[in-house]
Amino acid sequence: MMFNLFWIKYRYFSGRLKGEFYRWLIILCGGKCGTGLWVGKGVIWKYAPHHGIDISSNVYFGENTLIDVPINGRIRIGERVKFTYGCVISANVRVVIGDFTLLGEYCSVRDSDHGMKLGVMIYEQEMLLGQVNIGKDCWLGRNVAILRDSDIGDGVVIGAQSLVSKQKLLPMAVYVGCPARSVKIRT
């Protein structure tokens, strides 16, 4: 029991300490970052922080999250956004995530993908660029994929293992499936 309590406190303060380190690194590199950033074990920043990163206060990056924002990419993360275990956030152009949004385990948010023309090897294909906008107070269930040119309204709930690609999701609705479709309005 005592060891368990120690372990919980260690993980909390370790995440806060790493968060403070990254907060200052982001600010020193020209980005913006509020207080209370929490960075879990195994979080990977694919590129060095830069001026295109804007993170609000009390954001939580869970263990093994990948943050992929190249120098020309822009990301805006609102207050109290929580990325749980193993999320991927890739912003080659622009990704915006509103305040109080929760992303379940293994969620993937990407604003670009590869072309698929015949006769050209996939790795030689051009990148197809877009943007992603996720509103405030949304909940993305486990293993949800949000792909380029998607616009998710405020208060949207997306069920586990759903796919949103080039879609506009109306506010306060519940979506499920591949592709995501509305099943009800939140009441």
C-alpha cells in the first residue's frame, strides 16, 4: 500500500517536472505554452519545439504519445486537453483542438496523408495536406482516427474505433463507425 502511494506520487511529479521542462523549451524556441503541462513517460517529440506550437494550461500528454509537428506545421491545443496512452498528433499544416477535449487511448489526429496514384511507389507520392479542427468539450473514444480536412463541432462524442475523414461533424452529436455517422444528439 505504501509503495503504491509512493509510485503514484512519483509518476505525478515526474510528469509535472518533464512538463515544466518542455514548457520552457517551447517558450524559448518561440512557441507558447501555459502552466501545468504534464508529460508522461515515453512521450516523443518528433521535431524540436518551435514557434508553431501553442499549448494552453493544464494539458496532459499521456504515456507514449507522439507529437509530430514539423517546423512549418501549426498546432493549437486548448486548456485542459487530455491525450491518454499512445495518441498520435501530426500537424503538417494546422491542427486545432479546443478546450476540455479528451482523447482516448491510441487516438490519431492527422492533417495530411500520402497520395495513391498508380504507377508511383507510395513512398514517392506527394503529401496531401489539409487541416483538422476539433471543437471544445469533445470526447474521442479509444482508437479513433481523425484525418485531414475534418471539422468536429463543440461537444461531439465519437465512439471507439471510428474514422472521421474529410467530414464536418455537427455540434453536440454522437458519432460512431467507419466512416463516422451520427446516431443521436446529446441531451
